[in-house]
Amino acid sequence: MKSIKMIAVAAALTLVGQAFAADWYVSPSGKNKNEGTSPSAPLKNIWKAIELASAGDAIHVAAGNYNGQMKKGWILLDKPVSLIGGYSDDFKTRDVIKNKTMFQPTNEMNSTKGQGILHINYKGANSKVVIDGFIFDQGEANSYHAVNGKPEGVATGMWLEPPAKGNTTNPSLNVYSLYGENSEGDLTIQNCVFVNAGNIALQVNHFAGNVKVLNNIFIANRIIGANVLAKQNKLGAVDYEFAYNTVMFTWTRTKEFGDMGFGVRSNTNCFSRIHNNLLALNMMAGFDNTKGDPKTKKVWLDKNAFILNKKGDVTVTVSPSILWLNVADDQFEDLEDAPSIESLSGNISISDPSIFKGKINQAYLEGFLNATYTEQTSYNENSPANLFRAAMGMNKQGSISSKVSMFMNKYPMEESLLLFGLMEGYGAQMPK
């Protein structure tokens, strides 16, 4: 298994060792009339750089917030070019935490039809694309209730699912490639933050090749943190590595807490190599292996750290049943014999929660741990309305009211950056 030193070196070499065809520069202080090929004359917008770039080029992006052409709230990556964020305005230094390079649309931008803040749709079997050092945050684009589902100290009330009255939430994804509008070749996504996504935070439909998701933070997203699928119907069509990521507070699909809520999922036709991650405080499970026929995929689940995933650390299908297990369960190691599981070693249950102190938003943590959903029914068969309905041959009626204490509330983006480096050897480390 790779050491943390090796993964940091590998991530660095991805940038410095890759021969880009050409380099482009983008800064909020730039102008789209500039040449864009030197740090002294950067372009102003990422979309403009993509428009001008050719396959194999790299776009270097200075700190700022980028929201697409005419501020439409999303950007289309329709060429196999790399996006490298985290630079100072003069491009002399690079620090992805200090120089926050953001895709952070606002609520007013939700009338556009973007499926994701960054929508991937490029071809190129031999392409090598790196997305490195960006913050993808939908917290300003979502709609939240003013008072309902708002624990004390949490920034907002509950997330409002469309089509609630007066709600302009657009439940899009942070990074997304639509099925049928897929990527291929080698795709690496690293040193990024995915926060407050109204849908799956990262969903990549890859035709064939390698997808590496390394050293990222996923926090307070809905449905699934990371989901990589293979479009080609062939075992191992996509080799997927998900390593050194921190995934927390993944919420269920709806406020009833009925389904979804997984940190990371494996899918058919993929070789899924899930290792050295910190999978904690997800509403259902840290890792889900229930999607599709287990015989059509292979999974290596090694050296991950789990704590307080509400229903189980891992969920798997052992036909015909779905099992929810914690790493500390006696039967956990028996999963090595389950279909699709190639390796299951070195996974741990965190015994010392003090690593989170001062790093996780305390009010959000308390609200999540205590999150409840309740329903109250009211039915009076002898009410005047029901007696009238009965006399007219109509069915009698009652009412159901529901209440949730917390659901998909906004997590403070600035505080999500504190989650880098929580635990040595597990989860996202401090970017180099």
C-alpha cells in the first residue's frame, strides 16, 4: 500500500512532470483580450481559456471566483485540457488553501441549465487531464428555510428541495459528466474541495481509461460524495482509484432519511481501488457496494478509517441480502469472500475522536448526530368534513405533518478547508 509520502510525491509529479502542450493563465485581474499565454497577460475567464486552448494544454488559474460566461453559474470543459488552481494573482506562488480558487455560483444563477458547476464533456482516448486545486461550493446557490430544520448555531435552516414554493434551488452536481457525454483517457482530480452539492458532488461517466480521485475534501453533499461509472460494458473498462480523501456529512436523497447518503460508491465494469480514506459521519454508509451485479466489478477496500457512519461503515450485497456492517463487527472480515471483493485489509475504526476537535463545525456536528425525522397523523372519521364526504360517497381523509430537525444545511466553506490534514495516513493531507 502506498505511504502518505509516496502519494504526496505522486500528486506533485502529476503537475511538474507532465508535459503540457501549452500553458494558459487566468486571473480576475486579467482581460479576455489578452494573449493569455503568459503570467503577465492573463485572460479573465476560465471559459475563455478553454475556448482558446487545444487538447493537452494546461490552464493555470489564480485565486478568485469563476462562474462561467455571462455569470451563468457553470463552465463546460469540452476539451481534454487541465485546470490547475491555487495561484497567487501574479502566478509566482501556488497554495490551494491560501489562494482560494472557486466555482461558487449564486442563487440568482440557477435559471441556467447547467448539470454541474463544472460539466465535463470531452473525447480523447489518449488524453491526460488534471483538475487540481479548486473549491466547488453550492452553498450560495442553494435555497434554505429560514427557521425549519435549523439547529442552534448552524448557519442556515434545512435545504429546500425543489419545487418548494418560492424556492430557486437547482440541485445540480459540483463536477459532472452526463451519461453519454463522457470523458475518457486519464482523468485525475486532486486537492479539491466539494461542499454543499445539491446532488452527487462528483459524478464521472468515463468511457474507458483511468480515473484518480486523490486528496480531496467532500463535505455536506447530498446523495453520494463520489460516484465514478464506466459507460463501456466491459469488466475493468475504468480503473478507478479513490485515495486519501476525506468524506463527511453526506446526506440522504430526501429529508425522510430513506435512501442514499453514501460517502463513495463502486459501480459495475470498474476496478475500484478505495484506500487510505477517512469516511466519517455519513448519513447511511461510508462505502457502498450494492449497485449492480457484484460479478461485474472488482473492489479493493484497504486501509480506510471509519467513524460514526449512521447505518454502517460499509454496505454490500451478499445475494439476496443487503448487509450493513461496521469495521469493528465480527463478520466484517468475512466480506473477503463476498463477490467483487478482491481485498479487504487494514481498515480501522477510529477510536480517538479528538482529531476532529477544533476542525469540524461543532454546531453542525451536534445537529447531524441528533438529526431526526418525525411524522404526525391526524384523522377524525366523524369530523363534519368526513361525514359530508361519506354522505356523498367519497373517501374520508386525514392529514400527515412532518418535521425534520436538520437536513442538508449549508456547511461554512471556509471551515471545510480545516479538514485537510486531520489524520496522518488517512483522508486528505495538507496539499503540497
